[in-house]
Amino acid sequence: MSNILILANSSSGLYGFRNELVTELLKSHKVYVSVPDNTNVEELSSEGCQIIETPINRRGMNPVEDLKLFRTYLRLIKDIKPAVVLTYTIKPNVYGGLACRIKHVPYLANITGLGSALESGGLLGFITKSLYKIGLKKADTVFFQNKSNHDFFEEKHITKAPKALLPGSGVNIDRFVPLDWPEYVCRFLYISRIMKEKGIEEYLACAKEIKAEYPKTEFHILGYCEEGYEEELKKLNDEGIIEYHGSVKDVRPYLEKARCLIHPSFYPEGMSNVCLEAAACGRAVITTNRPGCVETVLDGESGYIVPTQNKTALISAVKSFLDLPSDKQKEMGSKGREYVVQHFNRQIVVDRYMACINSICQ
């Protein structure tokens, strides 16, 4: 039985590996998972994975910390002797990829989004691009979650490694199933880390204006505060503008009571899992024209697509949804379900990974 090593910068970064891929891998491999802490990895551990706690400064560019991470990856590869390494998110892709290159171990990298530094350009963007060129040089396959990211790497000549386009992390269509339609209250839902780039300010502005005109609507928020919005959320919660639930493990009970997900992100997404999950549950989705978001919605059919950082356009889209009869809103959700089943079934992701792994391990 050969070993598989998975490197990621957070348990959420392993989203596409949970359950289906891990279950498949464990049939013929021993799986080791390197993440910064043991939070939210119960499923992986219960499946039979060995969790290795590996500290990572996800946002910083501290050379000392990054060198330490690189040495840790070298040691893990030496000790575990993996047949294949799967890397996920920026630092594991870069430093894990370089460690694999030095140790002559096959590796598959997954680009979950460009990241703010690479996308914004400048000196930091140049450094990030240079690191990617080093880390991905000998990758067996580099997976991309949206075509825009794929094309960016092509245009910038970042890697000559074989490239493959995935439907994001996909969605488990057996776990996220069509839910009963809530007939009486039009509830909107925001599911994300609470941060500016995820569109929290646009969502809150929308909630304020819509509540004034449609007082019976509800605006709910799920997610932990990564930036300092705690006081504003508490204030708006106390005023009845929103209902803030904090971070939750299972979003399905909240989706069941909502009619529409609002995801006004302008973050450098790979592919928005929350949009796919909401659509899979038969809920309409309002999101932005940002790569990683725009692909998840059929504009005007399964939801609405609006420009990024445009509160006016978002409010207009929400009003358009509210003006639809309940059966038409439900029809939008049904079309979203059909769309994700056809194009974003997670089994597509699992099959493509397993094909690459089997070709290496045969």
C-alpha cells in the first residue's frame, strides 16, 4: 500500500478532498494530511487519514517562516515517502512543489484562485509569480478551478506543466439535495468569511435598503469574522436588519429556510462552493461577474449576476427576485439544481484526480 501526502494551508482548503476523494484514495493508499491545525478535520480523521499539524502563515511573506515551512515539507516527504503529493492553495503549491521537485516525488497542484498578490501585480505579484514558476516547474499536473485562472497562467507563461480544468471542487449532489421550498418568508442568506473582499459591505447595504422597502424580508449571515465587522454586525442584528449566526458546521438547515443565496464577492475565487451548494439545494443565487462566481449561475434563469462592488446593481437584482411570484423563484432554484448536477458534480473532480494518481502509481 503506497502513501499519499496532501498539503493545504487550511482545512477549508481541503474542501474538494473531503469524503469522496479521500474515501477513494483510502481503498488502496495510506493518506497523510498536512494542515495548520486540527480544526474541522474530524471527517478526514474519522475516514482514516493521519493528520499532521503544520503551522502556516497564510497571508504573510515572512522569509524565515516560509523557509521553515519548506523544510517541514522536505522532512514530511523524507519520512512519509509518498508515491504522490497533492498540493492545494498557494504556499503548499509553491513550497510543497519545490520540496517534491528536490526529492523527485510526483505531485499534483491545485490552483484554488490567483490570490490578491498575484492578481494585483506590482512587486509582490512579481515575487508570487516567480515563486509559482519555481514551485510548479516539475508538477505532473496543475489543476485549475476556473478558465480565467487557467488562461492567466498560460498568458504569463508561469508553468509548462500539463494543465487541466476542473469544475471547482465540485459539489456533492447526494449531500446537497433539493430542499422543501419555504412558502411564507423570503429569506436571503450570506455564507462566507466576513471580510470586505467577500462582499459583506454590499450585502449589509442591500439589507438596509431592502428591509426599509420590504420589511418582511429577512437577511441572514453565516461565517466567522476574519476582519473587524463584529460591532457593525451586532448593531444591525440588534436593530433587526440582519440575523448573524456566526460560523456553523452544516449550512443545509439554513439553506432550507432561505429562498436565495447572495454572494457579492470580489475575492480572487477558485470556484465558489457556497454558490454551488445553494444551487444544488434548489435555491436561487445572486452573485457577481467575478471569475469563480460567474460560472455558477445562469443569469436570469437560476439567479442573477451583478458587477462587483456595485451596491446599486445588487439591490436591483434583489428587488427583481422579490418581484417574482413564489413559483417563479422556486423555478430559478430548480434550474440551478439541474445546472450544477450536469456541470459541477464532485465525482467529475474525483475521477480526474484518480486518473492522474493511478497513472503515476500503476
